[in-house]
Amino acid sequence: MDKRLGFVGIIIEDRKKSAPLVNKILSDYGDEILARVGLPHKQRNCSVITLTVEMTPDEIGSLAGKLGAIQGVAVKSSLGKV
């Protein structure tokens, strides 16, 4: 299956608790991540991470599933049609 461009949006509700787990998973998918932007919100103790990826539907589903299984982490993702 061909890889497509897409994005993943991640909201981490408790940075200190969940960020290490999120970073471990993201490092496992490092070869497919083209860009990563993280915005910590110190007053709310949360973070928003946006990724630009090149993945198959199965890969992005696996990534989103692993991230979404972490307590306090919300994930949305999408791939282009081509």
C-alpha cells in the first residue's frame, strides 16, 4: 500500500504524566514523521503537538491507536487521498 501525506493532532492534558509515553511512541515512528511542532501551555499543564506524516492508512491507524490509548491524550488524524 502506498504511503500518503497526512497529519496527526495530539493534545496532552497532563504534560508531566503523559509526555514521556507520547515521546516514546513518536520516536518509534520517527522515520515516517516529516515535521513536528509542539506547543506547551505551562499555565494549563498541557501541550499540543502537530505532526506532518507520510504513512499508509494502517500505519497512521496504529500510531493514533497507541497514542489514544494513553490516559489524558486526545488524537485526531487524517491522510490525503493521493
